[in-house]
Amino acid sequence: MAEILPLRAWRYNDDLKDTIAQLTSPLFDVVSEKQRQALYQNPLNSIHLSVPRGDNPPQDAARLLQEWKEKGILQQDVLPGIYVYYQYFRLPGSEREFVRKGFICHIKAYDWHEKVLLRHENTIPSAVNDRIELLEATQLNVSPTHGLYADSEFLLEPYMDESIRTPIYETEDYQGVRDVLAVIHDHEVIRLFLQTLAEKQVLLADGHHRYEGSLFYRRKMMAQNPDHTDFEPYNYHLMYLTNSEHDDLRILPTHRLLQQLPMPEEEFLQRLEEYFTVTPKEDPYELNEVIVGKPWAFGMYLNGNAYKLRLKPEVHKSIDWNFPEEVKQLDLTVMHYFIFEKVLGIYRQQQRDYKGLSYERNFTACIRKVDKGEAQVALITNEISMEQVKRVCNSGAVMPQKSTFFYPKVICGFLFSSIKEDEFTTAAAACL
């Protein structure tokens, strides 16, 4: 099953430790334009590596990375380790402090057909290409993707709890989340981590685009290397692994915004009524509440008017996409099939990279963007459960793109992972 390895991370030098909060950044696919511009003002912020600017962003990032290495801004840890990463957070309306426990390591970039690492949603092609170009130029994993493994015995948590008592970094990020990083160097404990994951499949929770970038690069290098051994640095990818049996895993909904309807509003509403019960609502700020717990129900805010949409149960069987039943049952499958394809005429393959379609995690931001004229319609959906994610992964199928938002997001800037031949080391021999 899953082969993981310790790593010698590249990190900001110890003189910058007290300013680490000013050096971290959100992941490339969640950072807003306003956040970008503010972070770019700090010449040492990690965003210059994760979302580079310039005429040739990947090459500019590669040059800057080399400069930071030569100047000692980034230094490689002397000893290999497993990096423990805890995120402490609260959710609106709850006094409980959650903690998502996990660790960062290298993992083999398994191809999908190997069924060791399982995906659950589609990707957006342009975003994958962007990550491929950056990885090829820098040979650096700038931020870890997020994977889930199942361990009902919680074998690794005692060692992580012990390690997190002596952190390397502790800071509060842009989400209001307290991020804490520590490291385990003990060979025997690292060996337990490797052995535990060797018996597991991994579900890819977040970072499908970055993982596909590593997978594409591995395939390319394998084809170019007649002496391929499966142990070269290009075979590996940086991942944050968490135990799916914890009850502190949270998945938030991702809503849809359509910049402009391809038809008049009156016609759109008429077509919706072929498949949905359409109920006007007075207050758009209650749309997320009126659909809670109701399958195949959506909130819709259309040019100042609020509606609740509920699929007519008898039409569900008409879904003719070649998906297993686990995927057909999902709210977002219903949305993308009936609203985007049947009503709007935007077919499934077009939806993956449709220019007028955007994604928003913040419910109130959806309402605000429609009111400001930045979008014509917002489609509000319920969250997806962990059990639904597991069922889809095990079915071998995928959800529509941007189906899940595992919260909180990991941050960029705590550590980086090199896949350059002279910088990559696993210390596997010492741990096995």
C-alpha cells in the first residue's frame, strides 16, 4: 500500500523564526487577489514561490529559490524527520476548539490505476498545467497536499502529541487558525509511521491539482529514464496525512457563482421548473439554512431574488451520466447535471474549465457578489460528509470539481520539499 518516507525539509533560517507569521501564505487556489498584493510586499514571503509573478513566473520562482538558498534565507534541515502539524480552530456558532492532527512526509506519487491513492473530485485542466510548470522549474514541493488514512486504533497519535509539545513554529494564520509544527527524528518512531501507512490506502482530500502535477512529472521522468528504479526523487510528493477516524475533520460546502446566464432570467426559471420545485424566499441570507439536511436542495440568489430549489424525486432516475450510484446521489452531481447541463446547456466536459463559473466557500460573499453585479446567480449547496467522500473514492469514480473544502486549509511557508537529486534524501535505510 502507501509508501511514505521522512524528509530533510527546507525551512526559513532560524533568524527568521520569530517572523514566520509574516512569511506564510494561503495555498495558491484559495489566496484572494487582495491577499496576494499584500503578501507580495514582503520580499521574503512564501507566496513568491507558490504563486510567482513576472513575465515567466515558473522560471522567476526557480531563480528566486536558488537565490534564497545561496543567501541562507532557506536552509535544509540536517536530519530527516516526520513533521507533525496540528491545526487548532473553531467554527462559527460553536464554542468547541477542534484540533486536526497530522504529519507531513514524502509519499510515492501513485498513479490512479494503482489504487493506493484515491481521488474524489475532478480537476480544472488550466490549474493542473500551472502546477506542472512550477514543479518542473523549481523541483520543489512548495506546500503539502492533504491525504486521509484510516486508523481506528490511533497508533501514531501518542507520538504526535508528544512531539507537538516542543514546537518549531506556532502562529495564527489568515483563517484565524492556530498552526503548530514540530518534528520527529527518532528512527524507531519514524519506522512505526512508515509501517503503519504501508498497510493503508490514502484518500486525497485536498490538493488534486498539485498532486496531478507531481504525477505528470513522474510519468514524464519515467519515460525519459531507461534505468528507472522507482526510487528516484521525482517519484515522490509532499503530503500532509491525517487520520480520517478523528471527529475533528470538517468539510465545508463550496458554492457556485455564474457570471452571466446564457439565456434570459425568465427562461432560466421556466426551465428550472421542469426539474425542481422552485420556491421564492424573502431573505437571501437564510438560503443556507432552509436547505440544511435536505437532499438535492439548493439555495439560489438570482439578481436580487432568492429561491429554494428542490429536485423533483421522480426525475432523479433520468441522470444518464455514466457514474455509479454513489456519485449520482450527491447534491453536486444533481446540480451539475440538471442545472448546468440540462437547463443551461453547459455539458459536463465544458463545466470543468467553464470561464463564467467560479467557486466561493463563503456564503455571505456569494450574496454580496450578486448584489454588486460581480455574478448574476449564486447557487448555494450543503456540505458533503466524510462518509460520502469515502464511498465515492472506493467506487473508483470522482465528484464534480470543487466538491469539498476540507477545513482548515494547510498553509504554505512552514517547510518546503526538494526533489533535486543532490538535495533529496530519505534516510530510509536508517529507518527500516
